[in-house]
Amino acid sequence: MAGEWELTEGTADGVALPSAGATLRLADGQAGGVSFCNRFSGSYSLDGDAITFEGLGGTEMGCDPDVMAAESAFLGGLGGVDTVARDGEALLLTGEGVRLRFTPVAAVPASALEGTRWALDTLTEGQDGSATASSTVGEPAVLLLDPDGTAEASTGCRSITGRWLVEDGALVVDDLLVGGEDCPPDVTAQDQHVVAVLESGPAMEIREDRLTLTAPDGRGLSYRDAG
């Protein structure tokens, strides 16, 4: 059951859900994915064919009303699921008034750390089940680690340069310099978050086309391969 799944058919509380745009990732008691508009995370417990999702929460990006309605129904449906079954290769989650059918997501080759233009889309705080996530604000925030050891990044309002290397699974950015003027008030917290994580020697993980950096204090940055 562990792995990455995409919703192909579903109803929740009488609402028919779109057949594309939602995913579910299950691994070691932790759940997450995309809920049509935002990214979500939480935990799950499994006992035979009984399954329970708890602590579901996500980023707070706004989308069209129809998409937000589908997102609300999807997350509410996950919260009401109590049974899991396999239907061939598909995963079927059901509960009172809820039926969600998922198929496996095709594997995506892992992006290369260096030379990839990484675009920041999620900031996290806290650890494991207590983690919270938020969407980015301001200008696009990116990270580029050149093969020659040069690091270039942005926070949404300021630029960052430095030298990078990977040491014991951590990304170490030396000679980090932050340029530019003070950030607008609505971007200041994100700016400080990005700088703090990059300065901390964060643990690094690449999973398919996503790069996650996690500081020792639990703060994190989640990037996607911008192509």
C-alpha cells in the first residue's frame, strides 16, 4: 500500500470529485499529497483492512471556487475513510458516504541535485505529525546549485549566493551572502525562514522531481524541479 497514488474516481458526501488533480502518498504512517489546489500532510494508522487518517492539514494557496470545493470534499472524505482494499492494481478507500479510488503514479526519474533549477513551493515548520506547511509568497524563490560549486538562490524578495557541497547527506552552503534591500512585510517571515534553513546545513532528500531541505530545528523547504 505504501507509495504514490493518484485519484481517478471518487465521491465524498455526495460530491463527485474530479478524476485528476489529487494524489496520495503513504509511507511509514505518514500521508501527504496534492489536494487539487494545495499540498497536504497528516498521518494514518492501519489495522488489517481498517485505516484512519488524522491531523490532515495543508498549505493555504487560493484557487478557483470549484477547485477549492473539490479540495474540501477530498480532504473531508479522507478524514471519513475507515476501510482500505486493493482492486487489482488500484487502491480503494471507503467510508460512510465516501469512495475514493486511486491508481499508482508512474515513477518519475529522480532529478539531479546540481544543475537543476529548483523552485520553492512549500515551507514547513515542526517535525513529523506536528509539522505545518505554508505556500510561498513574493517573487518566485529558486535554488540553483551549479556543478562548479556555486550556489545561487532567492527568498522571494532577496538574492543569495555562496559555495555549496554535500557532506554526510546534508547540504552545506559556505560564504553565504544575502543581497538586496529589506523585504516587504508580507515576505519577511519567508525570507528569514529560507535563509535560516540554508545556513543550518540542512538534511537533504531528493524524491523524484522534488528536493526537500530540513534544518535541525524542523524548519524545512520543499522545492520542485522547474524543468
